[in-house]
Amino acid sequence: MNKKIIFILICISLLSFFINTYKKNATPACFTTDEAADGYNAYSLLKTGRDEYGTVLPLRLKSFGDYKMPLYSYLSIPFIAIGGLNETSTRALNTFIAVLFPFVIFGLSYQFLKNRLSAIVTALLFSLSPGIQMIGRQAHEAYLTTFFICLSIFLLFLLKEKKRIIYAILFLISLIPLSFGYQFSRLWLGFITLVIFFFAIKKYVSWKFFVLYIALFFFLLVPDIIIRPARVNNLLFFNNIGLGLQTAELRSEGGTRMIYNKATVGLKNFLFSHLTYFSPQFLVIQGDDNKRFGYEGISPITLVEYIFIFIGIYYLFRDRQKFRFILIALFFISPLSGSFSWAGYSITRSLPMFIFIYVISAYGFVRLVQSFNEASFRRLIVLGLIATYGIFSFYSLDFYFNHYPKRAQTIRAWQCGNREMAQLVKENYQKTDIFYITKKNGQPYIFLLFYLGYDPLRYQKQAQLSKLDEFGFGQVEKFDKFNFAFSLDNQKQRAIYIGYPDDFAGHQFQRDRIKKITVPPEEIFWVYMKD
């Protein structure tokens, strides 16, 4: 790369950093259980070399019984060592990745299409993306894992081109963190396997390298074979209880088992679900069904980028780009992790899809502009497209930064109030014998561990998780002075009861002793202090 391109990429990287950190104290609105779990486990590993349950250097984090992939916690250790256990340090890893990401995106796009201008536009679109940045501002492993997916594919293409052993080593090393990233990482290892197989057939890489890769691939799957986390199975589309009810209803109305069974009905529903990921309703209008990761008014991509997906595909075939079929295949299979789940639209499970959208749409933009011969008309087209894109982007980003964190649905989705609850517990810890805290919405124990900076060695001796529920989660019922079986039936002296307003319905208590924890515009917790 020449100095001009390096300078441009540094500027784009700084833009990515700015958007990642701008108003971060206000949005995301609060801090979630998953973020707290990643942060506290990183803290526990830093202090003791064990996770919260006392497992030495675990390959999976037991956490809430969902056996989280551990990459985010392990890579967060340096940031928590420097900044302490707090929200900023826990989210700092993705901020660091936001700085590196544009360079990897540029390299990935250039390796696919050999067009520097298109690669620069791809990196710029990525940095301005509301959908990408919304995830990157959280402590979410999908953002980190997508980075390693892009890095691995970039290094694989670099190996194909340069055929140097150093790139082979770097590629194989990059697979290790990838395999411990988000849950969709195993699917991507499978996709990469197909690409390497194709490269071996075309003699871009040797068959010896392919065999070495396969050996590493199966080695990296060993933890999944041993642990087999229930949470992943519970999310699979074919395990959804609704599918069984739908199939039974169709058969009760006269349908035959041969036509209406879980396999046939499930496959049809899966195909339709997968196709909706390419719709403007998901990509431009609605986004994720979970209000933590999407909200109507925050477009994952703009309408301009959506239109240029089709223009980009047209130019990929018109220009007979060498790797057009691989690029388009990766684009179409990217949402598979989301399609396999019954949990609705998911940006987090389909996040790599957006990278390939930017690669394709940026190429379409550059090639369309280059197709006009008259310079003045070309400038007019560029200014018009930039202005249109800027307007759409402005409205999405403005809504995200200034309106989204104030919505009641957002406050509830982000489990707000737990930071304030933990602060109240901290202030009253010494003068209270027991805290009864509701566990109706989430895992309150992890917020207490996180915000109190609870000694990991001390907690590891107490850590116990209940049996998993139908969603693949367990509960911590109690530790220390904290009991998460909230009840006002037997009120005790020197006890504090922390619940939602409806938890207090039907109970006798002194209403003048209620303190309320409010996160505007929502009233979250009622706190009853029994002296």
C-alpha cells in the first residue's frame, strides 16, 4: 500500500473509533447480564486463572448454564487489568477492534476484487454502518468474531496469492481465536473448509495444507463434542415447540404425515426465514427483533447500499470477477446461523453478512461511477449519491444516539436499573443481614458480582447453578447475603427486599418505607427496607 492509502485508512479508522465511543455513556442505555458475565469472568481469570465456578482456564464459560464461548473474556483481561472491573474496560476490547477493523476490511475487499478504490469505500461504509456500530459499542462477541472471520479469509486469500509459509502459519493461528468466538464461528469454520477445498482443487493451495487444516478443524471442535451446550440446541429452529404445534395442527386438519411432519414443515419455514434476511424489511427498516440490537428507525444499512447490492452483483458478473461466486456464496450463507434459530430476526447471528454487503455494494458504486465518461456528470452522480447516503445515515445515527436510549422499550430491553440496584446494595451491605432480590428478569447475581467487584476466590466457593430451564439457562438462587427467591410472605428484620412493582402486589407492607429506582422514563425497582 502506498502512503496515500495508508493515510486514508488511518482517517477511516479514527472515524470508526469516534463513532464507537461517541456518547457511549448514554447509549447503549445500560449494561446487560451477558456483558457483566464476560467482564466478571475476565476479572476472575485475571485474579485466579479460573472462571466464576472455579474451572481452570476453561474452554467454555459455564456462566448461566449456556456455556458461553470464552474468547471475549480472555481477550478482555488486559483491558480490565489496566482499567479495573467496570463497564468501560469491559467494552474496551471492541473499541480496540473498531480501530483495526477498517484495515482488515480494506484487505479483504481488495483480495476479492483487486480494486483499491472499492476497498476504501468498503472500509468507509463499514465505519459508518449503524448496524455494525450498534453491536461494536457493546461488549458483544459477535463483533469480535466477525473481525476474526474477516481476518482469516483475508489471510487465506493472501496465502493463495503469495504462497508463503508465513501466511499459512498466520492463517492457521487466526482460526484458533475464531473457533472460540461467537456461536456461529463453527459454521464459519465449515464455510472456510469449503473455500479451502475449492482452492485445493484449483491448486491455489496444496492438498497437504488442506489435510493440515482438516486436522486443526476437528481438533478445534473437540470442546463442542465434550460439552454439547444445551443453549445452542434449544435455539435450533427444529427444536422449537411451535414447530411441533404447527405440524400437529396441520395434520389434525386432514394433512398426511408424509407431507406434514417436522422435517418438511421445518424445512419450508427455514427457507422462508432465510430469505427474509435479504429483504429490505430486515436490512433497511426493522433490523433485529431484540431491542438491544435493533430498533425501527435505526437502519442496519441504508436504502442506497441496499440498491447497490444488486448493482454490485451485476458488475461482478459483467467484469467476470474471478472470485465472484465465492463472494456471493458467502453473502448468501452468512445469515444461516440466524435462519437456524427460532428466535426471530438477529443481526448478531448474521453480522458477517453485512461485511459482504459492503464489499458488493461498494464495488457497484465505484463501477457505476466509472461507467460514466463525462467527468462533470460523474461528479454530479457522486455528489448526489453521497448526499442521499448521508441523509439516510444521519437519520439512523441521530435516532440511535439521541432518541433510542430514551425509549421505554429500550430501557426494559437493556435491563436498566441493575447498576443503581447494586449501588444501593453496596451502600447498605454492612447494615443489612439479608437482601431478597427478584430474579424475574435476568440474572441479578452477575450484576452484584460485577458492580461490587466481588472477590472471585470468595465467590468460587459459593457458586451453584440450578438445573437448566427450557431455554437452556440456570439460576443462581443465593450467595453471601443475597437470596434471589423474592418473597414478602415472611418479612424479616434488617432485611431489604428489591423487586419489580408487581412483585409487591397483594402483600402487606409499610408503603412509606418504599424507595424507588427509576431510569427515566421507566420505574424499575421498588426497594423495601425492613428495620
